[in-house]
Amino acid sequence: MKRKRKKRRIKAIHKYVGIVMAFILLLFASSGIIMNHRETFAKVDVPRSWLPASYQYNNWNLSAVKGAETTREGHQLIYGNIGIWMTDSTFSSFKDFNRGFPDGIDNRKISTVLYTESNRLFAGTYFGLYEYDFNQKNWKLFNLPVKEKRIVDLVEARGRTFVQTRSHIIRINGDQLKVVEVPYPHKTKSVGVFETFWDVHSGEILGLPGKFFVDVLGILFLAVGITGLLFTFIPKLIKRKIGGRRLKKMPKPVLKWHNKLGIWFIGFFILLAFTGMFLRPPFLLFIAGESLEVEVTENENPWHDRFRGLAYDKALNRFILGTKDGFYYSENTFANAPEAFHFEPPVPVSVMGINVLQVVEGGHYKVGSFTGLYDWIPERQLVMNSITKLPVQQASSFSNPFGSISVAGYIRHNEKAYIFDYSGGAFPLHHRVAFPDMPALILEKSPISLWNLALEVHTGRIFKPLLGKWYILYVPLSGLLILLTVTTGLIRWIKTRKKKSIIKT
């Protein structure tokens, strides 16, 4: 009797939880495929008016602005997720400065802009480096000697321009380009658990073939869900249509493929669900600060996907190199391995990366990320919160990777500084002059990219207006329910196989 009740319970869990998860799998699979091929979908935009109020720009929020660069004529080029807009010294009027970038808001998400002393203007995007042609008044793609396209930072030092991608540093001297070989300072490197889970979940760990394989897994996972729905509902619907007669043949092929796909790929399905659960809070907190040490091999680029920011301290004649492992400095243009800054506490940097790395004055740097904005003076062993002016204490490894102020951008102009919080937008730092409102023209020309919309769906943030603060549990609970559905399905399949083998014998 107990065995029958247990069997019915497992069947009910697999059936009813599986019905719900089939629809959620549709969202995960479709959004995941889009996320895996960002450049392919970069030209596709979605009007923000179609989305909840939290997705509308308000006071330059949602990473609208990352920074600003001053031109020779004194104009300000404000840049970020809205592209590049030219304004005056008082930010009173704005002019579209995006001509030449490919269609699609994702193609004009700007990481950094640099106006050099030799009157060259560069812009780094997610998909390449561009130089402005002042004669034709448009941006042109600048060919770099590396396949990597995502630009992280641009600096000018010693009469040369340095381009930083996520894995390389390239020196531009006139028309000559050279990849700077940056020696690695260690025999081993740390591999973040978060990054490893991300690479496995997306398939990035195996490059483009891995991404396509994960795409196929998503489609197959969805097929398992759809065949489960068909087996559950179609016979009942047909039974009503044909006058109550029992339908015997139709469900068998559907059930057969439901079981086969589920069993053949069950290990991959479990891996996708498990790794996905840990990419969002609260499980993210357990892996955000964790890493593994692996040996650096002879033929690899040990800096691969490790660069996050670059600055040049002219007074001290040294480069400041921001990486996902910490901060380094080089006083000889990377002729030798960069040296690490050693001090406690370290500068708090979110797992999401560095959004601000600027030189305030010799030996004094401004560092910002989603944990906050900090003044960092290495020689004095000082890290200070830029807003409260209080020293920073050592953070726990379980601390939230998001601070009360999630700094997406920072501008300092005419002795006035502004912080751009991801949620709240622009606010003045230690003065009372408010930043101007976003003009209607910028709002009109700043939709959301399909890739970003897919990210919002995949992470569950799209449901925040409906679920409130509980939306944060969407991914981990979905992962747990998927694991529960897969596990109960496996148990049912094993029991069915045993029963058939007993009957045959």
C-alpha cells in the first residue's frame, strides 16, 4: 500500500510540476539561444514602451551613461548604453553622435571613448573599436590585429594609444599597431567558480561548437516538455471529440520520444539546470568569491578574459591594470610582468566587473562597480567609500555582490562629479547641482536590444513587477523544480523498465 502511494506521489510530482516547467523551459530555451549569439541578434531592437515601467529610462538609469570625454572644442561626449551624444559644458543640449555605427542599439553600446592629444577620436564597443572620421563625420570600424571584438578600455600614454580588450592590450602608434605581450606574473592562475559555471552553462567552455551544442540541448529539453504536454492533454481532447472512445495508439510514439530524449540527455539537462541555479542570487553568493588555482600552460594566453580596466598615472609614470583577479601596475609598459598591489582590505569590486577606473591625481584612483564607488590610494593602504568618506572594511566572501549604490558610470566635469546608479540614475556627488533630465530625443532613440530583453527573461527580472522582491527566487526555484521533474522522471522510467523485465521473465 505504501509503495503504491509513493508511486502515485512520484507520478503526480512528475506530471504536474512538469506541466508548469514545460512553459518555463520555453522561456529559458528561447532566451538562452538569443543570449548565446549576441552579435547575430544585435540589430534587433524592442521598444521600451512595450515593457513595464522599470525598463523605461528615468534620470539616466539602466547604465545609460558610463562616462564622458571632452573634445578639442570643449564639447562633452556622453556615452554608455544610449550610444554617444554630444553636449555642451552645461549639458543643456544634446546632439546624436552615432552616425556610422551599425543598426541596433546593441551595436552602439559604448564601453569607452578617448580623444587623443593628436586629435584622434576612438570609441570602444561590444563589437569592435571605431575611429571618428572628422571629414565624413561618421564612425568607421578600426581593424585590430586580434579576433576579439569586445573593447574594455582606451588610454593615452607617452604619445601612444593603448586599447584593452578582455584578453589583449594593443598599442597604436600612428598607423602602426602591435599587440603588447604582457608577461603573466604567476605560474598558476585563479579560475573563478562563477565564470566556470557561466562557461559551462552557455557552452562557452568549448567555444562556438559548445554554444551550438547548448542551443541544441535547449531545443531538446523543450521537446521533452512539449511531448510531455502532448501525452498529458491531447488524448483527453481527442477522446472528447470522438465520442468517448478510448485512444490507444496516438500516445505511444509521443511517450516513446519523451522517454528517449529525457534518458539520453538527462546528464546534460541536470548540468544545465544545476549550473544555471548558481548564476543568480541567492546561490550566487556561495560561489561569487570562490576560485580554483590551475597551472598556466606554455601556449595559452594566461590573460584570456581577465582584463577589466586600464588607466595611466602620468604623475607616477605607471599603468594601472584592472583584472578580475585584482589590480596590477606596470612602470615599463609591460616589458616585465605587472606587479600586484598587496594591501588589506582590497578594493571591493563586483563579480559583474569594473565600471569606473580613473586617475584622480598621482597615486589616487577612483574605482567603481556595482558594489559602489571608492577612492583608492595604494601607497597609503587606503580604500575609502567616495560617498560616505569612510574607510572600507574587509568584506565577507558571502557578502552581496551588489551594493546600496550600483555604480554604472561616473562623470567629473567643471569640478563637479556625478554618479550614475544603475537603478536610480544620476545624482550629484558632494554638491547640489542636479544633472539635467534625459531629452525626449535620447529616449526615443534608445530602445532595448533583443539580447538584453532575452537576458531579462532568462534571469527572471522581467517578472519583478509581478513578483516583487521574490523574483530573485525565479531562477533557483526553477532550477530545483527542473531537477525534481527530471529526477522523478528517471525514477518512473527505471521502475517501468524493472516491471517489464519481470514480466518477460
